Amino acid sequence: MRRVAFVLGSLVTAVVVAATPALATSAHFNVAQVTSVTSNSITVSFKEAGLGNSLNSVNISVAGTAECINGGSNHPKAVNKAAESASGTFNVSNGQATGSLTMTAANLNCSPPMTIAWTDLVVTDTTFSDSASIPGTFFPGFTG
């Protein structure tokens, strides 16, 4: 009986100790913004805080939709769009991670005068399941 109590006590202690670093974090994006858009790519910068000091790095991804837009600012066909994403691992320093990711619409062919516009942008920290949406539609030439 004492042995069972010791094993259960050890398991409870292990769970509490393992959960403590997770409870000390409050991951959130302070900044998630588009910094530039070229003819077929978009760069998103971010700053995430509340990561605690127990991790060396976090995995960040950005996802969005690239779509062909005609000269009248309309999206002519549903097939002229593609879901795109990019991801990377970023160092954590003093409980924060900063960086940028670039997505490229490699498989989307928008014949002139159509251009590629980017919408539905979401930056996600897959380590902490934290995310931030970037509202708006972004065209080539945008600089943030």
C-alpha cells in the first residue's frame, strides 16, 4: 500500500512540475503585419511575447490566399486562387520571438493585366497554438 501511495505521489509531482512552465506562459502576438508585397510574394513580420524563458525556439507559420485580380479590381474565377503558406523556427529571447516569413504564389499564373492579391492572412505559433489574423487585401507595391 505504501508503495502504491509513493508511486501515485511521484506521478502527481511529475505532472505538476511538467505543467509549471506551460502555466507561466501567456503567448500572444504584439505585432503581425504585412511589410511588403511583390508581384508574386508577400512578407509578414511578427513579434510574439509571453513565451516564458523555458523554450529556446518556437515554430511560426503564415498562411493566406493568393488570387488573381483583374484591372477592375475583381476576382474573375474561383479557380484563379491558391492557398499558400510558409513556416520557420525562431529563437526565443527574454520571452519573445521576432521575425518575418515570405510566401510565394509559385503555382498561380495571373496573365496581365491581372495581378496577385493576398487575403485571409493568419500568423500562427504552432508551439503554443497562438494565432493572429491580418485583415485586408494586399496588392503588389504595398510596403508597411
